[in-house]
Amino acid sequence: MTRSVIEVLDVEKNYRTFRGKTVSALQGVSLHVERGTIFGLIGQNGAGKTTLIKILLGLATPTAGAARVWGRPPKDPSARRRFGYLPEQMRLPDYFRAENFLRYMGRLNSVDRTLMKRRIPMLLERVGLTDFRKPVKAYSKGMQQRLGLAQALVNDPEVLFLDEPTDGLDPLGRKDVRDLLVQLRAEGKTIFLNSHLLSEVELVCDRIVILNNGTVACAATPQEFTRGTGEYLIRVAAVDDAVRAATARVVAEDAAEWEQTTLRFTPRDRSHLNALLDRLRGAPVEIESVEPVKLSLEEFFLQVVSGREP
Amino acid sequence: MFATYLNSLHESMSRRVALVLFGVAILIAITFNAVVHVRTLPDGATMILVGAQPPAPPAIAVPSMLESILRATGSLWVLLAIFAAAPLLTATLEKGWLELTFSKGTSRWKIFLGRFLAGLTLYSLMFVIATLPVALRLWWKTGIGTWQMGIALLIQTFGFAALLAVAALVTLPQKGVALPVIAAAAIWLLTPSLAIRQETFYRIFSSHVMRGIIDWTYRILPKCSELEDMCVSFIQGRTITSWWPVWSTGVFTLLVLGTTLWLLGRKSF
């Protein structure tokens, strides 16, 4: 059995404007998502993230290429019964209450009525929606988002598509959602996450794709994205002439830079770094910390979208 | 589809326009009951009095009364019910809601058809509320069967289905409820003139080409006014000579609705 739950092969999506101009939203996008992982899709506004999710949900048809979930086209309703989806902009009609809204969403996924009766209270508790008896029109944005998450889980889906799931939630709510995503992954569910909050994506995702102008600009694990730059920050207790002289004996002037008591240094290799540390100890000066410089996902992302090589 | 159908009925009950229409239907039922009086004369004969009109025997008065009810409610309801039913269709395609429903494991056509059927049910319910009390009362008091109103209801709903299908088709390429309502109302207003086109359009257009276009327009479009006339004939006990309005309207409805559902299935959102 294949481990890839989601497969996107050379997908292109073009839209035609009213003036007859063709706008390309996706160009030759290929990616795959493995079972039981959290996959993060990031990109600027208009990069094509929502278009790709819509194609994966059968809401839009690709102009070229193919998308498959569990080996089946998403247009097939029986395939979609195994999906859960939280859209970025969700409209909840005023007349609903949480329970009948979830019941309706469950019925659209052919969930058995008796099963739903048991599942709905559990789901509301799981997403932390305690005051659920009032009509949805009286819900805050955060409550609506929690209800949206509950509806995405109502059919106990195997694949979950979440478009900005922490939108409108306070920091505690965001942590709740992160914890929920980790729990769901532990239960074997595959999660396709689209978020602008890069710190969150970095925290929970197993694999990340950066979409830029409708193409896959980069695909890697968070560790690969945030790998070391080769630079080190060495913090010492104090800097005097002896310390500067000790540094100058090992390091060329252009390879090191003092910022108060911190030395920014790019060694040739590990022995070069150790040689500098030995010299500093012999100066003598107390070394407080040695820290490799790493790119954050945000820095990496900004470099990718601005066209600079990370 | 049934889940969507029930949900759409629930939704329509929460809309103010539907509640107002139900209120009007109840008011009409009360008014008709108030103006109709059934009197038993000293010789044992039953007479029916409608307002200030002279008393008439039930065999004449009951069909005549049913025709009045049908004319008043049938025409009015078609127009009013479009206002209540069209929003059910446009709401299906509202951003933020269509993503929720169309991403679920039910085909789009089933969701849309469920809402279409809920719109028809809404119309039938209003018709029943407005006409059933007086029809039942006449039957109970006079013993003359008023079951023909049931058949009339089915025929009228059939005509309404054609108009709602037009509203459904117009819903697809645009947002908002105004255009679907206008399209359905325009056809409803056009059909009586097309049915008597020799007295209306032929007087304006003398060219063969234009008259040919008008004839084909008549043939293609639903025959709402003729369906209403059929209902009246049926209630009056007259023989229905031609089923052409029924089957041509049926073909129109099926084609328009089928096209709508096919386009909806192919549409990229």
C-alpha cells in the first residue's frame, strides 16, 4: 500500500479574466504528502495556496496535471467522505446552533445518525467549545473557528485540510489547536496545513513546501529549512586588547566581527573553531556561550520570496 | 439530498420573507372563510353566499369559489414564492458556505437539487395553507368533493418548478438574488402574452421572421398561464383537451434543471 496520501502531479491552473486575459495561478506544481504527517504549505498572498487546496478538495479542476487523494480524484464524492476541511473564510448561516450545524455537516458526509449523536458532544469538548448552546450568530470569531474545526472532524477524517486554522484565536487557543494537530497526527491522520503563521508551521509540520508565484519554490523538513548558516556567535565575559589579539592570531579580520562582547565568526571547519576557543581561553577570558547561527523559517521564507538564494 | 432538503426547509423558516408569506397565506385563508357562508334554507336546500353576491346552489357555487381561490392565490403565489425560494438557491453558492458543503462527500447536484425541492415544497405549503381550509370547509358543509384542488396544486407546483429552474440557472454565473428573481418573474409575466400572441405580439410585429421567433419562444418557454387555465377547467369539471402545456413545460423544466446541475458539477470555484 502506498504511503503517499496526497499526490499532486504537474498541476496547472489558469483562470480567464472578464477581459479574456489568462491568469496563471499554478504552474507545474508537484508534491506528495505521506500518511500520518503534518504537511505545511506556505506562501505569500496570491501564491496559489488556496487554489491548490481547492483542487485537492474537488472544488476546482486543474487546467493540466492531476491531483489524487488516496489514489482517487477528489471530484469523487466517496473519496471526499474521508476528508475534513476547514476553509479560511467560513460562513455559518445564522439559523444554526452548533449541534444541528455539526449534524448537517455529518449527514453530508453520510455519517450514521447514532454515531453522530455520540460524537458531537465529544467533538465540541475536544475543540474547547463549551458555550455551544447559543445560536452561531452570537459566536465570537474564535468560537466560530473552533466550531469550524469540529465540523472538519465530524466524519473522523483520514485527511484533514486546514486553511489558517488558528485565525481569530488568542495565544491560548492557538496552542490548543497546535496540541490538537499533534494529537491527530499521533492518531494516524494526515494533515495538510495552510498557514501564514510561520512559527506555528515550523513547530508542528513534518514537511513544508513554499509556494511562490504558483510554483514550488522549496520543499524540505523544518530542520532543513532552519539549518545552520555556518556562522557562530561566541559570547565572552569581557573584551580587552588581549582578547582581540588572541582572536586576530586565529581569524582573519574579515571573517570575524565583534559586537560588544559577542564575536560573530565563520570558521573554516570545526578545528578552526576549537583553535579560536583555545586561544580565547588562553587570553585569558571566560567563554559564556558558543551558538551556531540558524535561519528561522521566516528568514528563509523571506529570502525565497524575494528571490535571494537562502 | 434529503439532509439538504430538510436543512433548506429549516433555513427558509428562518428567513423573514418566508415567514411574511406564510402570514399572508394564513390571512388569505381567514379572509376566504370569512366571506363564504353556507346557509340551509327552510326547504332543506343548501345555498352558498359569497359576500354580497346572490345565493347560489353548491353545484355552481363550489367550483366557482374554488376557481376564484385558485386565480387569486395561484398567480400571486408564483410571484411571491419566487422571492422566498430563490434565496435558497443563491445561498448555496455563497463564498464560505459552498466550500464547506461542496467539499463534503455529497455530490453538488444532490445538494442543489435538495434546495430546489425545498423551494417547491415552500410554494406548495403556502398554497395549501391559503386554500385548504376553505376547500375542506366547502366539502364538509356541502358534500361536494373539492379534491380537484389537490390536482390543481400539483399542476401549479409544476409550473412553479419551471420558473424556479430558470432562477437556478441564472444563479450559477453571478452572485446575488436579484437577477434570478427578475429572470423567473419576467418569464412568468411573458407567458400569458405569448399564449395569446395573435392578439398581442402579432399586432406589433408583422414580419414573418419576428412572428416565427415569437412562436418558437412560446413553444420553448413554460406555459404557466395555460397551466393555470387547465387547473380552472379541471375544477369546473370541463374536459382537458390538450396536454401540450404540461409536457412542453415538463421538457423545459427538465432541460433547464439538467443543464444547471451539469454546469454546477463542472464549475470551478
